[in-house]
Amino acid sequence: RSFQLVRVHLLIPMGEVFSAETLLMAVREGHCFIGFDLFSDTTGFGFTGSSGSETRLQGDELKLEREARLKVKVPLESRIILLKDGVRVRDEYGQTNAEFVVTEPGNYRCEIYLPQLPHPVREQPWIITNPIYVR
């Protein structure tokens, strides 16, 4: 029953075969997120960071040049909260895409909510990302 409520979604590189090795690599590198799929399907979700010519996934380190851009893509209109070192720094409503420009090092992660759901479910996160470590 629990697997129908909450899942850890692994990000396996395109073209890679799903295997014990790629599964362990994704977990080891933090290339995963938690989805409460009972609320809605999380297919199409993404959280990436870019700085200069680098693009990184959640779980990765990203070298801060002058600024970094953190991009979030969700399959449904959502409330997207960006946290830096555990503190809320941005809060966007009704979005399917968001881009956050950051200029300070820190550990950035997102929590995604579905405010269209009834109370009390709308106050519970739908998606919880791993951080992107901006250094």
C-alpha cells in the first residue's frame, strides 16, 4: 500500500538501461526525488540548475559563476517553494514552470504543493526534491 502513496523517483540518464548499477548510482548521486503520487502523477517533473555552460541535476554540485539559474518543471499548476539551506526564499503560485536566479552559494531544494486539492491535503507536499549544491 505504501508504494501507492509515496515513491522515490530515480533519475536514470537517457539511453542508460535500468539496472542495479544505474539504480545505485542514481541513489548515490542524489539523482532522485520524493513524489506523493497518491495526490497526482509526477511524470514530467524536473529540477535542474545551470551556471555558465554547466547544467546539473538535483544531488549535484553546481559552480556559481556570477549567477545560477534553477529551473523547475511540473506537470500541473502548483505552488513551488524554493528553499536555501532549509529556509524559504521564494514562493510561486499557479505555476507549471519556474526559474529562480540565485547569486549566493547554498543548498537549494524545492517543495511542490497542489493548492487545488481539498484541505488538509493541499498543505502537504506533493514533491520534495533533493538539493542542488551551489558552490
